[in-house]
Amino acid sequence: MRHARLPASEEIAIEDVFHALSDPFRLEIVRRLAVEGEASCQALEGDRPKSSVSHHFRVLREAGLIRTRNEGATRMNALRREDIDRRFPGLLSCVLSARNS
């Protein structure tokens, strides 16, 4: 199983973060991880095709928003809240508190 490159906190680019958060499904993943702390890919995928879900998780990892670890055959995901807050103070709080009208 290949792993997407996880940028160091000082390498996280605001353009990549905004791109990752621009998709409603990825934004919902970030919101759920902010509440749940950690969740498996399966718990977050809903009824979406596996290839589509894999793409969304890769975008989130490469943007530096989440980290993924293997727990047996399960991939567990967590929000990199501390890293994002350190790099872009207040960004996640703002994004997480905003709701669509």
C-alpha cells in the first residue's frame, strides 16, 4: 500500500489547504474528524466509490490536513489540528464554524 507524502508542518501551503477544503465531501471529512478525533476511511466514506474516496483522502493528506495510520487492515485518519493551527492560526476554527446557508 502506497502512502501519500505528508508535508512537514512548515511545508503546508495555504493554496493546497484551500484547494482541499474547496470540495464539499473533503470539507465534511475535516469537520467530522474535528469532532470524532480519529476515524477509519470506511466510517467516513458513506456510499461513495472506493476510488473516489481514496482520491479525496490523498488530497487531504498531501495538503497536510490529515494524517493516516494503519491499524491492521484499517486505515485510521486524524486531523492535523495542531500543525494547521500553528501554521495558519485561526483558519480551522473559522472553517469549522462556517456553515452553508
